[in-house]
Amino acid sequence: MATWNSRGLRGSTLEDLINLSNELYRDKNLCLVQKIPTPITPVKFDKDTATITHAFFEKDSTVDYIGVCQGVPICFDAKECAKDTFPLANIHEHQVQFMREFEKQDGVAFLLLMFSERNDFYYLRLSELETYLARTAEGHAKNFKYLELNDDYFLKSRSGIPVPYLDGLQRDLAERDE
């Protein structure tokens, strides 16, 4: 299991690390991935600081990122978890539905998880997520544990990429081809 231990990035959010990874992948012509903003409607605006102080979400968001990696359409959402138990309530049904539809169009959908106490990153395939969701219907707890995760999909930082999700994607595609 991998750990990201850069003093310069300590305290950064998962989104910051993913955005940096996306920039580095783009610079290397490996991926072109963009953050998808959640549509909001401002309600209160502070003119002095040019800051939105109150807003509401216009509609449910889909996923955090969409793009293409080496010809493969991808979409993913980023989730942080402070403990070793990840609550499935953090993943909304409309997000799962979008990911299912995306894969029906020959794309690859996944989640990037950060277990912040451990500084570990995990590439959660949609098929693995579906397994955890299905077992809740059988009465299992509405979560999964860190120790249940497949060691092959923990992301090991290398080549200066803080969250090397391309490694998880390549492993995922190789398993699909088997």
C-alpha cells in the first residue's frame, strides 16, 4: 500500500493532488482530464470581497472529473475517508447511475479514494463498488473496510505523480481484456 509523503503537499486536499496529477499527465501527453464544476446559483454575494457567501446547488452533480487517457474515455469521482471504514452513503445513487451509463458507452468509471489517516490512495473500480452496493441489499453494513480492498489497486506514487490513477486504469483495462 502506498503513501504520499511530500512535505510540500502535506495538508493539501485530494482534489488539489488530483488536479496536480492531471496537469502532470497532460504535460506528458498521457491524459486530458478536467474537473467538472458543480452548478450553483448564488443567493448572497459580498461585493466588497467579490465572494459568493451563500448559494445552492442547481442540480445533482455527476462525477468530479471527465476526460480521456490514451484514447480511453474516463470519468471518476474523488472521495476522502478519515477512517478505515468507508460509508457508502458518501456515494450518491445519481453518481453511480451516471458511472453505469458512462461504462455502457465504452468508457471507464471509477472512484479515487484517499484514506487520509494512512495517506493511501485507492482506485475503486465501478465493478468493485457494485459488489459493495449489492451486499447492502442483502443486509450487510452500508460500508466497506480498508482491509477488504484489493492490494493491486492501491496507488503507489512514482514519477512525481501524486495520485497515479493511470496505473489503476491500466490494471483495470488489462483485467477486462483477460
